[in-house]
Amino acid sequence: MKAVAKRSEIKGSTYLVKLRIDARTVIMVRTKESLKNWKAKYPDAVEVM
């Protein structure tokens, strides 16, 4: 049941970006607000499409 709810959240999202915050770590960001927060914490982060 959790997997279904999680899948519907991702499906409803319109903004998905991969963000490389260091040499080993890549995260997925769903919203522009989250992207702004991560960029504030890690100014050297690079967006990967």
C-alpha cells in the first residue's frame, strides 16, 4: 500500500531533477523549492538531466 501512494506522488509531480551534490551522491528533487534549499546547502551542486 505504501508503494502505491509513493508511486502516485511521483506520477503527479511535474518537476523532477537529478542533483549531484558531490562526487558520489546524486539525489532526485521534485520541487523548485527543494532545489533551492539543496542549492543553498551545497552551492557546488550540479543539475544532471
